[in-house]
Amino acid sequence: MQVAWTKQAEDSFNETVDYLLEAWTVKEANNFIELVEAIVYKIELNPKLFKVSIFDKESREVVITKHTSMFYRLLNKNTIEVEYFWNNYRNPKIQKETVKQ
């Protein structure tokens, strides 16, 4: 199965890693990257593994850490699209506006 990342996913992932590097350590940043890679691998094996998002019925949501969630969708039977990463402490009203940008 092919995994594609939107520009928004790349940007929000990089922002999260940058934050971890600034506020924490390289170890925490690397742990986050490894968690994301492991979860993406699980999604490749079972695309419907995680719950459907309450914000968009086409998307699925997975909690990476208590601070960050990842949203993805099945584009077709061969492609998964990582949509964006979300800081779970942000206002959820903003998230609805973020979906499908």
C-alpha cells in the first residue's frame, strides 16, 4: 500500500518535530518520529485500524501521544493519505476549520 502525505501533513509534522527539538531533546524528537513511522506501518497493514474522525467521516484519527494526533484517509484501495497532525491541546473548534484545507 502506498502512503502519501499532504503538504499540511508535512508542515504540521515538521512543526511538531521542531517544537520537540526546541523545548525537549533530540531523544524525544526521535521517539516521536519512530512512533509515527510505526503507526503508519500499522495503517499500511490495516487501513481501518483506527477510529473514524468526528470532524470528517472520510478521515480516521490516531493518537500518537497525548499531545498529538494524526489524521489520515483512504484515497483508494491502494493509497493512504496522511492529512495532518494536530496538537490535542488546541481549540477543537479550530480543528473543524482545518479539515479539508
